[in-house]
Amino acid sequence: MTPPLAGRWRRLFSGILDEIIIAIVSVPFSWNSWTYVWDSSRGIWERIPTQHVFLQSVIAFLYFWLLHSYWNGQTVGKKLFGMRVVQENGGKATVGQVAIREAVRTVLSWLCCIGALLDLGWILFDHRKQALHDKAAKTLVVDA
């Protein structure tokens, strides 16, 4: 039997806490640098800022994947707010399911805010409070 579904507000605050942790850990790896690009219309080399978000995405993926897979389906935020990720039937989520869940979440976050908003906004209208990344991996977030 599946435990009760976790509340939307607790999921939000848990996610904010997890994102703060990821930001703190990834700050040294998400610096800005400059890249030179040829501007053919002006005939000059132009210097533009480049943010290194790939490493930040890898750190976030590993944080969520490893903790959800090997720490009772919980991240630090989920543990603090009393939630965990499980399979739709209530069983422990597999390493593969969690990898799919986090890969979908990562790809959607790369779609310039629209993907992340759609992913998380889905929770508001879904009767099982699943985000798109939960639907893709066939997981639920429930009370721990």
C-alpha cells in the first residue's frame, strides 16, 4: 500500500532547501568567464560572458540521484520535511528509476525556465501530485 502523498508546500520548501545546498556546493564550479565571438555584421571580435552551468547540472544530478537512490529515497530537504520518493506501487524506487527521474528534471531545467516551470507546475493539477519527472520515472513523493 502506498503511503499518503506529500503536500505540495512541503515539496516546494524541500526543493528550495535542496537547491540552496546545491548552489553552495557548486559555486566554485559555476563561474563566469569570457568567450570571444566573431561579429560579422560589425567586423570585430566581441567578448561575451559565458556561464558554466554544465558542472552545476552534474552536481545537482549527482546530489539528487545518489541521495534518492541510497538514502531511503530522501535528500536533505525531503528528510527535514518528512518525505521520500517511492515507486508508484509504494516500493523503494530503483537506482534506474531515480536516474530517469533526475535526467528528465535536468533536461527540463535546461529549457530556459519554461521546462522547469512546466515540470514543477504539473504538481498543482495532477491528482497524484506528480511532477513531469515523477511521471517519466513512475515515482511518487510520499510522507516518510
